[in-house]
Amino acid sequence: MKFSRYHLAAFSAFLIWGFFPLPLRLLSSYASGQILFFRILLSLSILLLIHAFFRREAVQTVWRQLLAASRAERRGVAVSTVFGGFLLTANWLLFIYVINQVSVQAGSFAYLICPILTALLGFVVLREQLRLNQWLAIGLSLMSCALLGSGEARTLLLSLAVALTYALYLITQRGLQGYDRLVLLTVQLILAAAVVLPIAPLLGADPAAGFADSHLLLMAAVLSVGFTVIPLFLNLYALNELPSGTVGIMMYVNPLVSFVLAFTYYGEQAQVLQLVTYGVILLSVVLYNVQLPTRVRQPA
């Protein structure tokens, strides 16, 4: 298989996301809700500017698609978009909290198991078929979670919450094929902003103080541009040509890079049980993505 610019784009996106803990940890003294508020606000502002100046045709295309769609399809798009916005907001908030208040390992573990959890939800919710080796991989993953939970249940539950919200987000977006993903993401962030703004104090956010804090604004801009908009564009660019399965395999670059950061840069320690668990999860990932040869029957 030839390594193209689309492969490079996908790899770069997940490599960037792997280093996400670096700017987040520089904001560890701030409330998770404060970081979330300004990440949503700045990311939304950037996307609105991009659509206004460079992607008007894409916005108009989505609008024409909705006008031409049946009432049932419009309802489905609306439900998936609204529910997706809620899940994405919850995922961002939980991930920020886990990285800054628990450990980088916990955040990395969440995205290591996320693709397999997505496959399991795809079977349950969408009735997608799974091969035998994929069922074995899911079984290994569940066993690993049980092992990890016996050591630190709270950390496991938080990791699973991060993984579950993102896996459910991906499932809800499967029904939006054919619509411009970036336009719908912008709508979801508009909805997220509409929800987060009224409840900002409940999340520990103080917008007035944040606008006067140059360090917070600078790091939120780094999060929004460098770790949200740019890798998102790279990922969507890759998906224009690459199969989703190929991009899905590259997704594992993200947690693996974060694990390296956790152990080498942040000096986090792992117990033997945790290391065994991570190893079994990695084995399940390899097993899940193995393409077993199909047996072709010869005519009698």
C-alpha cells in the first residue's frame, strides 16, 4: 500500500492529539469548566470565520440537502446533531478533568479502548456484524477493564466515561453520512455554547475572569487552533480518500503517544497490574484489526 498525503494527514492528526496533555496540563490550576468554556468559544469562533470566508458553498449545500430531505430524515439529522453536540461537550469536559485531575494514563486508556467500545456499540445499536476475532478482542478488552477495576475503580469508571461518550458520539454520527461533517460540527458547537453559557457557574467557569486572563486565553487559543481545528481538518481531509478502517487503525497513535508522555515526561508510575492490563488491551487492538483470510469453497 502506497503511503500518500492522505495517510500523512491522518497520521499527523492523531499524532497531534497524542500530545494533547501538554497544553492541558499547563491549565491544571483552572476549573475544567473554565477550560471547556473557552475551548468551545474559541473553536466555534474560528470555525464560523472559516465557513464565512472559505466554506459558504458547503454551508449552502447542507441547507439544500435538508430542504430536499424527507421529514423523517430531517428529524433524524436534527436528533443526531443535537445528541452529538451534547455527547461531544460531555466528552471534552470529562477528558479535561481526567487529564488534569486524575492522570494522563487514565485519559490515554480511555482512547485506547474507545475504538473497540465503538465496535461493540455498533453491534448493539446499529446491528453491525463482527468477525470472530473481533469478538475475541472485545472479550479481552472487557477482561482487561475488570482487572483494572479491581485495582482502582474510580479511575476505571472515569476512563470508561470518557471512552463511552466519544464512542456514542461516533455512533450518533454514523447516520449523517453525505452531510458535510465540519458544518454539522459547527452546529454542534453552537448548541454546546448555548448549553454551557447559562450553566457556566455550575461548571466552575467564570467567563469575566477568563477574558482578563492572558495565560488562559493564550492556552485556550492553542487548544482551539492547534489541537482542535487543525487536526480536525487533517482528519477530515484524510477521510475524503482513505477507508474509515485505515484511519481507525491510525487512531491508536493518539493514546500510545500519550502513554509515552505519561511515563517519560510526567513521570507517572504504573503498577504491574496496570501494565498487564495495557498490554492485554494492546493485544486486543491488534487482534481486532487482523484481517483473517476467507476460505473459498471449490465447486464440486
